[in-house]
Amino acid sequence: TMPNRGLEGLALTPDGRHLVAAMQGPLIQDSVPQGNKRYGRYTRLVESSVDSMIPTRQFLYPLTDMTTGISEILAITNDRFLVLERDGGKGSQAKIKAIYEIDLRGASDVLNLPVLGTTDLPNNLHVATKQLVVDLLDPAYGFSGENAIEKPEGLCWGPPAADGARTLIVCCDNDFESTMQSILHAFQ
């Protein structure tokens, strides 16, 4: 087995009826081994009923590339979510630290599909659509180049702004390392 590539994010839909769990990366059967890691193009989002905790549907999220994974998922509506996707690099090695808005409407339910291809899918399968919302490595935020953060890990909604706009809080944790800071970013 490969440690640290399972359940990483969990979101409750606004109607309170479903939990959507995001796998950090491709499951063993959906990936190929390279050294002590596994790589694939798609990871799974598992929807479960809050009442029974039985999976009801499963969707595919297209990773930006085979080195990234999901750190968090946050519900916007019952079908739209924010997903925090990142690579494991820090400083100048960081290439992808981004928040995407995804939409599950139109995505194929793959609950009964136990094995995927590692890079190619059958033509009749549709993945969640995604659109970039925040590139955390944008120099405007002060965390690019040598200052690039390693571990953006959490998303939550903060208090609404005076004009009613939502505030998005992004947490970058320090893994309990005393030489690193945990950082909270607020976006509107």
C-alpha cells in the first residue's frame, strides 16, 4: 500500500444531505508506481448520504498533472465546490498551488467503475469541470519564487464582507515544525 494518498478533504453540501470526500491522489488501481510513489491523472470524489454514510455517487477530478494532489474541498452549492490542489514543492521548486472551482453537473458517476486508466478514460466518461479561482503562487500574494509556500492545506468560509461577499480563508500549516509558521490568507 502507499501511505498518505487517501481521504484528504471533506465537505458538507449546503443542504446538509451529503458529504463529499476528496481523495488526495489516484487510488492504487487508478495509478502506476514510480519509486515509492504512485502517479495518475484522476482522483476520486466520493459522495455519501449523511443519513446512512453509504456512498451514493463518485466522480472524477482531473489533476493538473500527475505530481499534484488535493488538499481540501469546500462546498459552494450542492454541485459546485472549491478544490485546493498542490504539488509537494516549496520555494522555487513549487509549481502548482491553486484553488479551482469545480462543477459536478455533467460529470459521470463512476461509483461502479472499480478501475480507471492511469491517463486515458473511455470517451463516454466525463470528469468534473474545473476553473482556476486563485493561483496561490501569483507574485501579487507574496508567496512565489523562494517564498513559495509548501503546504496550503485547508479552506473554510470566513465572515461575510460588509457588501455581503464571501470571505475565503486558506490555511497553510507548518506540520508542527517550530521553524515554520502556520499562515492564514483571506480572499474576497
